[in-house]
Amino acid sequence: MRSGDRPRTADSVGQPRRPGSVMSSEHATERVPLSEIREGDMLQNPKSGNWIKITNTYSTEDGAVAKAHRVYYGDGGEEIDSRHVTGLVTRQVRE
């Protein structure tokens, strides 16, 4: 590799791709707790299966049980309420 050259990366099947290129949802995903999701993450909605980009999050406290929860809002208007999600969610890996 010459000085100044950037290393090439490969997708999960070993095919070269350009740095900064967008990956499809079938490549480079990880299972994480919902609490690790941040604005800008691509997340697979556990209810619909659709891939959404998280644009906003909102924390609130449920007065009935006095337990804090977070609502995640997607770019397509979808909401994911942490009270209704158990286990891990699928998000695309950021590079």
C-alpha cells in the first residue's frame, strides 16, 4: 500500500466496497439492547420488520408504575416504545 492510500474494506461476503457507501440491511447488522440505540441509527422495527432511521428519542416516566421508558421515533413516522420491546433489536453497524 502506498503512502496516502486508504485501506479498502469488504462487506460480509468479501466483496470490495467504497468507504462511506451505504450497505443494505442484509449486511453488517448486530443485535443490541434497545437502550443502545441513538438518533441516526438504522434500526429494524421489531413489530413491522421495516428498517427505519431513528430521528428522535423521548424519555418519559409512566405515572401509573413510576418507571422511566424511552420512545424512539423513525423517519417514516413509526414509534418504538421501550415498554413493549423485550430482548435485543437489530441495527445496522456504523462504520
